[in-house]
Amino acid sequence: MYEGIVQELIDELGRLPGIGPKSAQRIAFHILQTETFDVRRLAEVLLEVREKVRFCTICGNVSEQETCSICRDPRRSHTTICVVEEAKDVVAIERTREFRGLYHVLGGAISPIDGIGPDDLRIRELMQRLGDGTVTEVIIATDPNLEGEATATYLTRLLVQPNLRVSRLASGLPVGGDLEYADEVTLGRAFEGRRTVEA
């Protein structure tokens, strides 16, 4: 344990996801020891993100405006929606340059252990988007882990509608992994090999 403010910095850094005690300590000492590190700029950016960034009112992606750049892009296909768990998954899929439709960010996955059920996700908003019949295909791109599979199964049963194709990303993604960490080739192949899901 360090004295006062140094320990407070380590503790605050350690509260970030994926940052353990050792990593928090390393980051804290990097900030302390590197004179060129612009702490003021970091603080400004953090405050600015809190003030300016919101979630798209249509798809739930991060945006500095009411709607995100993907939803505003007239070149995107409005007949296909790719359903993902988090906004970071949108970035992973966009890197493949394989998908030209729209997205729907659920804001998580069904996880009874964590107390997250279907009502805690943006599923109702997805159903509203499908209401006018414009969308002909929904691609379920949840993570290939237990929670992602539970969410995909739930959505598959919910989305049984005439004139709506429901597909799931093909295998090729590691089971138990996250879309965020998949390389572009693997994720691209998963999109090309997606299959229709039957209820």
C-alpha cells in the first residue's frame, strides 16, 4: 500500500475493467514518472467524453449526436440489422468491411447469474424497429459464450416472423471469446458463413 493520493490513483485505475492491481500500479507510476505525459489533457478528454458522448436513439451505438454516423449514412442497407451486445462490437465488425447494413446494440447479454434478463436489454427497441416490415434479415452477432448463446436463443424464438430471415454468425469465432478481440479475417469469414437459425 502506498501513501495517500498515490494509493487513491491506483485504486481508481483498478476499478476500470481489465485493469488488475499490478496493471493499475504500472499505469499510476507511468503517469508519475513520465514528465511528457499530459495529465491535464487526459482529464479534459475524460470530462469531455462524459459531457458529449451519448447513445444513438435508433441503434444504441455511441455517438456525439442524437443519431450515430452509421444510422445517418444513406448508403447503408435498411433491410438488414446486425444485433450486437456492446458498442465496441460495432467497431470490430466495421473493421471487416463485410457488413453494409445497420446495427442494434443490446447493451449486454442475458445473464441470470448477474441478474440481467431480457427486460434489461434493448430488445423492445429492436422489436419496434422491425415493426414497419422494412427489415428482411436480422443477423445475431452476440459473443460465442454462454451468455451470448442464451441471448441468441432467446432472440431466435422471439424473431419468428413471416418474411424475416434470422441468421447467426458462423463458427470460426472462438467459443468463450469476445467479438472485440477477434481478428478481421476470422470475423469476416464468420459473416460470410452465417447460417439461418430455426426456432
